[in-house]
Amino acid sequence: MKILVLNSGSSSIKFKLYDFPSRELLLAGSIERIGEADSSLRLKGRNLELDERVALADHRRALESLEEIFKKSSLLDSFEELGAVGHRVVHGGEDFEESVLIDEEVMGAIKRNVSLAPLHNPANIEGIEVIGSLSPSTPQVAVFDTAFHQTMPPEAYIYALEIELYEKYGIRRYGFHGSSHSFVCKRASEMAGMDSASFDTITLHLGNGASVCAIKGGKSIETSMGFTPLEGLVMGSRSGDIDPAIIFHLYRELGMSLQEIERLLNRRSGLKGLCGENDMREIELAAASGDERALAAIDIFVHRIVKYIGAYFVLLGGADAIVFTGGIGENSSYIRARVCERLEALGVRFDSELNERGRGDFLFSTKDSALRLYTVHTDEESVIAEDTYRIVSLAESMNPTP
Ligand code: AMP
């Protein structure tokens, strides 16, 4: 069964095509700048590599082009041949605790949640609707960024605002990166040889977007992103936690518009705001040559992570492991070392050589460390593909086609 995974954004669509049950990745690619005259369509497969510039007016045209490429390369005659399509859907609100087969009711709920993710859910919906019209009989599955965190207790997800704001308008903490946190936690529990139901861990997803999650027995009990992915850790260009009164100050005293402030907090803050660069590789190089802003940006980035780890360790009542993932978590031995050397009070000890030499998924704590330290490669698309396969196979076994 071929499964197409789509991450449909407002002006881009990322995709991966898998073959199940072998789980072979047949191709991966992206369509960018949809709606502009020079949209790009890039993809790479075993015997196929493409990098085209074409005008793709909208998501429908973009997905039709993809279908044509599949046809030309003899991968599929049409989308009708797909076993299923799995979609990344950013916001499931309080409606979804897990991935689901998409039907009218599910679409209604995803649409209701548009107000919670106005930048993301409409584009996700568009991807689902276009596939629905190009290939009406193909089952589609929604995998939500928020679903994994629906197990958080109310004291973790309710803000200390007027309670009606939660009750009437759903203003609460939701958390994101759920597929990644759940995937790396499961993988680390396998590596530890422990049952995930009794495995307590702190997972650090450190990429351009960054979040930390406290996971007790496989269930999220607290995470650093909140109502939106702006809360929490210092990110590539997002501020993470700030005093909300800064927003009023910027508006009143500096005359900034709300739109400018929103842009500032999302696009011009975080590492980029602190040192002019959001690529951690560049920041590390600049820091190594003594650039003071780069050094300070790393200090602030690490400080925030360590602060969250301390808090989550206490919330969990102790933990078995800390797991690093995401572009920075997986690749930067320097940042891992900077974080772990601050965790002595928790009994954390790490092996510098293992930390530096490790590749792929690996353990880098010493035997006498109170917590195990892992680096695990996250793969959100494969989580979406797995969920899609599981849900579609289950649906088929319950309703076998005659
Ligand atoms: P992601 O959003 O998960 O793709 O992660 C992107 C971030 O990972 C960027 O800040 C990159 O600079 C960072 N990154 C990727 N490779 C490395 C590396 N070898 N060392 C440090 N940071 C890295």
C-alpha cells in the first residue's frame, strides 16, 4: 500500500511517499512559493530527481502537478492508487486525542479549530479538500500536532486568566510538536529496554521551532509551547516566554502596531533577534571566534532549556531519561554538552567522547549518571505514515471490501 504524507502550508506543500508494510521511503520533496510565478517543485526518489520552476496558482494546481509527475515516473497512475493520504494538521483543539480517519464530522471539527490556528489549519484543510476532490475514494487521515498533549492535566493547560476565556473561547495551553515528542520518547524507551508505560522522560525538540515535554509513562503531562507555538523556549526567530506587558509597552511607548509586534515576536526574536542569525551552526562558529552576541545568544538559549528541565524533573517526580532531538538536538554536540553540564544537581553525567562521536540514535550518559541521556533522530513524517497505515488497516479489517 502506498501512503502519501502531506504537510500542507499556506504557500508550500511538503510530501513523502512511502510503501507499506515495507516502510520504504519512495520519494520526498516540496512545492514552494505556491501562488507565485516562480513556484518550485523539488523531489528526490530512488531513480528520480527533479527541480522545476513552474507557475502553480494554488494548492489544487500544485497537487495536480505532483500527480502528473507520479504518473510520468510510473510510481502511480493517479492518486486513486494510493492506499491512503496522511495529513499533518496543526491544531486539533480539544477535539482530538489521537490521529483519526477524516470524515465530515472530523472536517467540521478541524474547521471549528481554525480560529485557534488561523495561519495553519486553513492550509491543512485545503490539502485535505484538494485530495478529496482529485481522489474521492482515497481514505485520508489527520495527525494532529496537539493531540499528544491532550493528556496534560488542567493545572498544566489552564492559564491564570478569567476562566470564561478558557470555557467560552478555548484559550488554554495546547502544546505542539506532539508527533516528535511521542516518537522520540517511544524510541528512547526501546533503547533503554523499558516499557514505555513506566518510562518517565523529558524530551527536548530543539530545531528552528523548539519545545520541551515532560512525559510520564508515555503520556504528556506538560509542555513548553502553549496556546500557540510562540510560548516556551528560545527558538530560531521566536521569542518564547516573555512578560506579556512588554507587548503593551511596545504598543504604547514605541508606537509599534499589533501586526509589527506579532512579526517581531515570531520572526525577529529568538536567536535571530539576539545575534542576527538563526542557524545554530553559524552561531556556534561566530561564538568560537569570540563574537559576544553569539556567545550571549547561546547562553540565553541554554539557560531557558535548563530552567525547563529543572521544572519538569520536579513535575515528573524524577525521570529516567532526557532525550535530545530536532536539528540542533541531534547535531550539536556543543549545545548538548552545554545543557548537560548544567544538570549536575540532578546527578546527570555524560561521556564527552560519546556525545561528540555519536551518530544516529545513541546513548551518551555514563553508567553512573542518574538519568540516561539519548540523542534520537525525529521523523514526524514517518509517524504520520505509521498512524495512517495503522488507522486505514484497522478500518479495512472492520469493513472489508467485498
Ligand atoms: P530543524 O528545524 O529541526 O530542521 O532544525 C534546524 C536547526 O538545526 C538550525 O538552527 C540548524 O542550524 C540546526 N542544525 C542543523 N545541523 C546542525 C549542526 N551540525 N550543528 C548545530 N546546529 C545544527
